[in-house]
Amino acid sequence: MAKYVYTFGAARAEGRAGMKDLLGGKGANLAEMCHLGIPVPAGFTITTEVCTYYYEHGGTYPQGLREDVEKALAFMAEVMEARFGDPDNPLLVSVRSGARQSMPGMMETVLNVGLCSSTIPGMVRRTGNERFVYDSYRRLIMMYADVVMEKAAGIEPAEGEAIRVQLEHLMDARKKEKGVTADTDLTADDLKALCDAFRRRVEEVLGKPFPDDPMDQLWGAIGAVFQSWNGKRAVQYRRIEGIPDEWGTAVNVQAMVFGNMGERSATGVGFTRNPATGENSFYGEWLPNAQGEDVVAGIRTPYAINEASKNDANRHLPTLEEAMPEAYQELLEVRNRLERHYRDMQDIEFTVQEGRVWLLQTRTGKRNGPAAVRMAVDMVDEGLIDKAEAVIRVKPNQLDELLHPMVDPAAERSARPLARGLPAGPGGATGRIVLTPERAEERAAAGETVILVRIETSPEDVHGMHVAEAIVTAKGGMTSHAALVARGWGKTCVVGCGALEIDVAAGTVTVGDTVLREGDVITVNGTKGVLYAGELPLIVLDPERHEHLARFLGFCDELRRLGVRTNADRPEDAAQARRFGAEGIGLCRTEHMFFGGERIRAMREMILAETPEERARALEKLLPYQKEDFKGIFRAMEGLPVTVRLLDPPLHEFVPHEDAQIRELAETMGKDPEAVRTRVAQLREMNPMLGHRGCRLGISYPEITRMQARAVLEAAAELRKEGVDARPEIMVPLVGHVAELQDQKRLILEVAEEVKRATGVDDLPFLVGTMVEVPRAALTAGEIASEAEFFSFGTNDLTQMTCGFSRDDAGSFLPVYVERGIYPKDPFQSIDQEGVGQLVALGTERGRAARPDLKVGVCGEHGGDPDSIAFFHRVGLDYVSCSPFRVPIARLAAAQAAVSETA
């Protein structure tokens, strides 16, 4: 019979850290902490297999589960010396979710389960603290009514009418009546009266009474946690994070320990290192006389656990180290043990009950990009991990964060801050204010850059948080929901910005005398925690000057096999890519050099020419421009290969199509407007992406190929005479038949001999290859490799032609395909490994069979996608090429592919 319940407590446990698939991350780590002798309240975990069963069998449980739960409750009673449901000595429990991958705040928790009319008197006698008991009871009613009786029941209240909101209004009214501001200022009698009012309101709104039986409460909470796996926010988070639906969640039932028993009790969240900077110091927040939800909810300003954790909002408040030095010292020792054991930064939740420390959770802590890189490098230096482990630790999107913009310090010096808060997510962002997650989605879908501004965020906001460029909240600390999610997603974020008065109904954000409206632009500096009205310029980090990043990328370069080049068409882009670590250019698009001023005029003369001689004269005008462009690029990439693609797009892209523009062109060129109109009409094709373009242009108009080859080779020859090591590679696009390449290669080699004679440069190394973007080229790669010295897979067009998708039109249906699982990802963003990928593998294999030294790369958009890079590593490509700002990500992804293969 399957085992569905695993117990833990009193330094023993039935599970281990390696059982996350079965016990979820929380349950597995609670078991592991027990084995380490760390004080953990006793409890049990209901496995993820029960979640799977629950959904497959109409919300029912497997046979024997209830009996197993009763046995586990008996185990807890033995360890905690209190029994669940016992009127004289009651044990209370928390019921929490625990997926195998952390989903902070996305699923449900219910605390203080077991309090009811029969157990409250015994709890008061046991603790001697009536106020504490009724504070715990009002929390149970609020959470249970919200999680179990409303959400799990599928009730969707109108905006502002949720049961929790209504109960909070009752509490606020009581505080106002009593003339107090903090929950802790309410007396036992106040809380008793509130509990009565809460129960009445619950029955009135939800149509049934609040349950007064401990076992009813427990099973209601267990079912609600399982239900929350398919809650809206959990599903949205899984889509964003790529977490499979079939994983399910475990349920953790754990004995309650209480941080709200008085001033010698507390609750808090800690990180074994600073999750925002990566600094190796214990970091966290705490609250005296509180329960865990208070710290992250932003209702009270959290205190810093030590001096290193202080910020502007809590600088005047006592630290845990000052207020409870013995408890802090014990926590510090636990912090050190956990980090040594897990060899990674841990996120812990703790409670201090009348001076005694309890650990409620440990998990691998979420961190932003800068922190992830620093931790990886520091932990290598400290001997905790090796370089391979360091490389695996950093996600490509975290590395991307370091290359995100930051607010220009020069502009900030003369700007007046609008408001200040806590720096929860580094980097800079500008965008338009939106005040609801729905508006954020709507405006982002319309192409606007938005900044989500909220009083505080909740897990229901995740869809809006994900599309926002930055997140700002008026309430909350560095461990609030907004801060945790922003760190996990690498969002710029400022929390606890108390000066903001947010009126969602009016659509305004007021700071003093300044009133901003939805749609107004603001700038967010998440590194400093500062907001500015209007748009400030942003700048990008130079990786070479970032010590930890430079060292980390050095680790990547030591481990990877794949080369990393860049796609660049201008000298400044080439120079930027080289600073980012590019080892050459894998794609230089020459058509981008034909636009602007005299260039486009000469290009149009060439297109409108009626004889080869006229065409050649027009191309002569383009030659010097192309040559100077190539010189700049070769200089920027001195000593590294530069792959130059000959003209690829159809000619119609270079001519106007509106009547007024045609008349203007005819006048400029001294041509008859009707003749120009006729020529433009001749160029128009039914499907230009499959028409007269690429090598087909060079075959039809050999003078184009000759001019471009001359520009490339003369630029290289002249630079070599200057002592510059130029290394051109000439790439013929859209080849599908070996004869096409033979035709174009013959022209290039003829021009090369002419250039050598004219310049006197005999030492002029260059390669001639082709772009494999037509399926026929992949299938006949052996024949084509007899002429080509290199292949570069153009996976954008190869995807288009293999799948039969138009890149320009597929956006209307591909999102539906991905949502329904027809394709796991957009095949234009991440390569279709089973289809297009097989052509890449086949083309590489057949090409190298014919020419063993064939150099093979990829230069489509997939060259910067980590999943695609892992595939290209597996099939044996030599390099990938991507945009300059993706080069560091490609270096990391290539290293991770190599490490994974070794493992």
C-alpha cells in the first residue's frame, strides 16, 4: 500500500531533502532540518501523490489517508505534549502548501487550525493569555473564511466585497472606535467582540456558519490547499515559471508555535545572505508579538534582525539582536549550519515563542541577478562549491538583469526625487503608471511600458506584476510579497514607499502637493529605492567593469565548448559585443548598410537600371560606402572572424510603394513616373519571402555579388596593409542547391584575384560558405559542403519554411498553439527540436561527412535562447551568434550545456 503521510519532529523524520518530488520543497526541508537537530515544530506531510489522486478522482482522497492522518496527529501529540482537539490541552496546527519548486505566496495557508468553542477555554488556561488566544482565533476566522469557505468553494465576490476585506473593515472600525492604530493595541475584550462579529459576518455573507469542530477545520484546510494548486494565481505563476501542472502540491500540517504571545515572542523571515546584493551577511526582518503573515503583509513596518539589515524605514526600531540577543545568536548558528549543509543561500521562516526559537521553513532563497552572480563567485572563493556548480546556479534571465538599464547617475544628480522607499529590486525603469494588474496587462498588450503602482501587492496581482517593467508599493518591507516576487523575476522594485497616497477609483497617485494620474510617466531606481516624476535617461552596465560578473563569465568561458559570436551590422555594435565577450561576428547583414541619404539613392538607381552597365555604375556608388562600413567592423573585431552575408531581402523592400513617393523618386532620378511605377509593380511578389531574394538576386544580377565581394575583400586587404588582422567570411544566403553556391562562389573567387592584383596583398585569407535556411540545403548538405567552407544555420527562415509559418503572421495563432501544448514554446523563440532541430542535426552530420573540417554555426534568433543553445551544443555546432546584449547569456547557456553533459 502506498505511503501518503510522512512525519517529522523531535530530531527525527521519515523524509529527507532529496524527496522534494514526493514531499514538496517545504516538507523535504522540514524533514532534513529535523535530521540536522534544528528545532522544528512536529508535523507531517501529505504527499504530492495525494494531490494527483485528488484531481483524478473528483476531489476525493485515497483509501487509508484519514487513518494515516490520525496516526500522524498522535505522533505530534507525543512530541508536542498536546493533543489536537483536546479541550484541556489543545494542539493547534498550521496547514500549508509545498510544491517541489518554490511558488511564494501563490497557494494557500491556514494558521491556528483547531481553535473552537471547545478548545478556546483550555488554550486560555494553558497559556494564561486570553488576549493571545482571541488574537489567534480572529486570525483563524479571517484566513479560513477567505481560503476555505470562499476561494476553495469557487465563490468570486465583486471588487472590494471579498470576505477577508469585509472582516478587515470590521477590524479597522474597531480600532477607530477605540482610538488606536495598531492591531496589538486591541484588548482581549476587543478581540472577543471582533471574533463574534467575524462569525456573524461569515455566516451572513457565505451562507453557512464558521466550523466549530477541529477535524472539520483540518480537512477543510487540507482540501483548500489542494484546491489552491489550480487557483488562478498559481496557474498563472506556473505558466510564467514553466512549472508543470502535473507536479501537484504536498500539504504540510505542523504544530503551531506562537510569535504573538507577548513581547518575548516574535516572528520573522531571514536570508543567510543578502538576497538583493549577495553580500555574505545574515539578512532579515522580524516583528515582536506577531504571526508570520504580519511580516510579509506590509501591515506593520518590519524591524531589522541586525544592523546590516537596517534601512531608512526601520533604522529607528530595535533589531532582534538588540531585543532578544540569545534568540538572535541561536538563529545565527542555525543560519551558519544551514548554509554549510545546503551549500546555498537559504530563505528561512522562524518564530520565537516566549524566548524559544523554532524554525518553520528553509528553502533555497530567491535572489536577483546581481546577488546570484556575487553569491556564485563568493561561494567558489569560500570553497563551498566549484566553478561548475557556480555556473549552474545562475539562471540566464538573472544574468540578463545585470545587463538591464540603470538610471543615469548624471541625470539623477539634477533631478528632484518624488518619493523614497526600500530598494527591493535593482536596476532602473521608466514607464506609465498603472494602478491595477488588469490595467497593466491591458496596456502592456497594447505595447506600452508600464509600472505597476499598488498600496501593496498580493498573489492575485501576479499577472500584472509579470508584464510590468517595475513594481512600486506604498506598504511592505524587503521580505514582502512584492519584494520576493520581484527578486524572483528580476524586476526593478521599490516597496514601503509610504509617501504615496494611491486612489485606485480616482486613478491618482498623490505625493504631497504633486498629483500623478494613471498614464503619467515615472522613473524608478530600484537600486536606491527612489521614484522620479517624468522620464530620466537609462544607461547599461559595462560587464568588463563589474568584478563579479567578469569573473563569473570567466568561469563560463573555462567550461563551455560552443563559441559565441554576435549579430552586428555597425562598428559600434561590434565593439559593444566584443566588450560583452563576443568571439567574432556570425552575421553581418549588408542590406542594413543601404539605407539613408546617398546610399538609398544609389540603391534605387541600381534597382531602376535598365541595363547591366547602368546597374554597375549605380553599384560603383555604393562600393565606397560598403567598404568603409566593413573597415569599421573589421577594426572593431580585429583578429576575430566576421561573417558577412551578401544581400538577402527582395528588392521591393528598397523602393517606395505610395504614388506620391513614386513621383518624388522619379523626379529625383530623372525618370518617367510611369516607368518607375511599372518597375515597382514588377518587383511586387505574391510571397516575397519565398521569391526573388538571396542568392537568386546574385544569380540574376551578378554585378551585385561582385560589388559586395569587392567591398569586403578590398576593405580586408587595405586593413592588412595597415597591419590590422581582418578575417572576413563571405556567406551566400538562401542556397538550396549546390549549383547556386557554385555560381556565386565563382564570382567571389574571381573578384578575390582581382583585388589581390590591384592591392598587391597576396596574403588575403577568407572563407566562402552558405546560410542553411532552406530545408533542401539541410537535406543535401553533403553536396553543398563540397563547395562551402562553413555553414551558418539561419533558423528564422528555416523555421518558417519547415513549419509553414509566416514570421509576420504567426503571432495571430501561435500563442494559442503554445497555450494548448501543440508546441511547447513559440518555435521562432526556442527552436522546434523535433522538427527544425532535426534538420540542423542532419545538415551538420551530412556536411561534416563530406568536409570533416566544416565550421558550423547558427545565426538566427535562436542563437541567444538558452534552451536552443543547449540543443546546438548537443548536436555539435561550433558556435552560436546572437545580438550583442545576449552574448553574456549565450556564454552562460553554453557553459551550462557543457556542465550538464558532463554530469
